[in-house]
Amino acid sequence: MRITLIHNPAAGQWAHLEEVQQTAEFLAGKGCDVVAIKETRGAGDATTYAREAAAQGIDLVFAAGGDGTIAQVVDGLVGTATALAVLPGGTGNVFARQLNMPVPGGLYARPILEAARLLLDGQIRRVDVGRIKGHGMNRHFLCWSGVGFDAQVNIAVEQEAKQKKRFGIIAFLAAGFLTLQHYAGTGAVVRVDGRRISRRMVMLVANNIQLYGVFVKMAPAAVLDDGLLDVFCFQGNSPLRTALHTLRVLVGLHIQDPKVEIYQARRVEVRTYRPLPVHVDGDAAGNTPIVIEVLPRALNLLVPSCAPASLFTDGTGMLGPETPWEWMTRMARDAHQAILERSGLS
């Protein structure tokens, strides 16, 4: 198996170059042909490297970085035969969390290396990819695309890159609180698979996965290979309503909120009376108007066996629904293994 490893040294709170090199050595030791290790130095590099790998007929691209870096790699791999393997090297690492993989700051001393071990025992599956278009832009996403409040929070965080590097998730929480104080909705016309909806909108999120942020399940019914996006339109016209939506999402009560409209759709058009910011997997991606659509099963993805079965229409070879006891047992086993690794006894 021929492999290219792409990593973003600017992602996350900790330097991970040494661990990336260890991962390359581990893959080579397992019989993989590591053709190249590519380090990104600016926006778009990950896409360029991924396209080059696909053009060279590389079997698998391991991408170490945050969700934004992963989305850029998807830009280069979508529609090709080359598969993507996600390694957690960012701040939130939401997609890696969605697959139940270890992440930085958790139990494991070397989460990127441990994730590579899990992935080598996984299977390649065809998954959906989201795409947004507008103002000459054509970007893809694995997790979600957001319009409005959450995109504004991401912009605020990126403007203070040093704070993000230093404080990680706390930087997002602080930016969210500051943005809440003045963020109100605006008039919007949304077309969901051709159906016209006119609303006063705070935020719209098109989900390809269940997890949103680090620990919140915004779209618990989302599936990665059903050819649909789970779309949530949050209505409102005041900072107070924005705050209420935020609290309800955090505790999982937004599903029952009459001010939240939920759709499953293949195509969503968003036009707003004043431009609203847009993000793709946490990276700023311009402003409205935009079109969000799904590309069914457009990407080969290497999926570990620990991924939730509920993420796929058949769920074969995945981790089935766990009882609380089974979850506690698995976490205790992982903690035990992590302690052994940190102590050098494994």
C-alpha cells in the first residue's frame, strides 16, 4: 500500500512533528510504502498535496491536523480512488472524536500514532461529502458547514490565533460568549430541495456527522453514507434568542425547540438580507449567498472498527450501541493502556 502523509505543524496546541515521524516509521514497519511526508506551510497546501497524491495513484493519504486541514485534504481527494485516513492533530478534532479515536489532551501520550494503529485495522468505506458554492468558491466538508453565529465565532477565534494555540477549546467558549452579547438574526430566504422558506435566522448548520463541536450531538440521526445532509435552521431576532439556542444545543434540547426547523436535504440555498459569514469544518469560507449540497459517497474513507455503527446505513464492522457498563469498561481499558504507555511498560 502506497501512502502519503500530510501534516499541518500549525494545528493544535502541541508540536507533533516527532509523533508524525514516528507514525511514518510505524506504517513503514507494517509493510506500507510511505512515499512522502508533506508539511503544509499555508492555506491550500493540503489540497495541493492531496491532489498530487491522487494523481500519482497513491492508495491512502494520512492527514494529521485539525478539522479544517482535513477539509482541505478532502478538497483534493473527493471523486478520486485515493482514500483518506484522519489523524487527530488539531484543537477540536471533531471528526476524529466522531470516529471514537484518541485525541490530543486525552488519555493517550501519542494519540496520532495510536490513531494510525487503529486505522490500519479498519476498513475503507464510501462516504458522503458536503460542498458549498458561492462567489466563485467551491469547498468541501466532512463534518458541517455553518452560516451565521457559529461562523462568526470561528472568525473571532481565528483573529486571535495565539489565544487559540494557548487555550484551545476555551478560546472558542470565550469567543462564543463575547459574540453572543451582540449577535442577532437577520432575514433569510432558504430553499431546501427547492422548497422556499422565509425566516428571521440566527444560524443554519448543514451536518454530515452527528457530533458538533467537541461533545455536542447536534444531529443525532445523521449518517455518513445516506446521501443526505441534516439541516438545522435556528430562528431568532435578538441576542437573547441566540443565547437560548446555544444553551439548548449544549444540553440537547434543540430537537424539540419550535424555533428550530430540521430538514434532511440534498441541496440548500441560503440568501440573507445582510451578508452572513460561512464556515466549512471550522474554516472561514466567505459570506452568503451560498449553495450547500451533498455529493453522495464521493470519498473513500478509512474507518476504524471503533467507529459508531450509527454513522453508517448498514453499520457492519463498526462498534455497536453500547450500554453504560460497556462504555465504562471500554474507557477503563483505554485508560489502563494509556497508563502503560506513559509509564513505558507497554
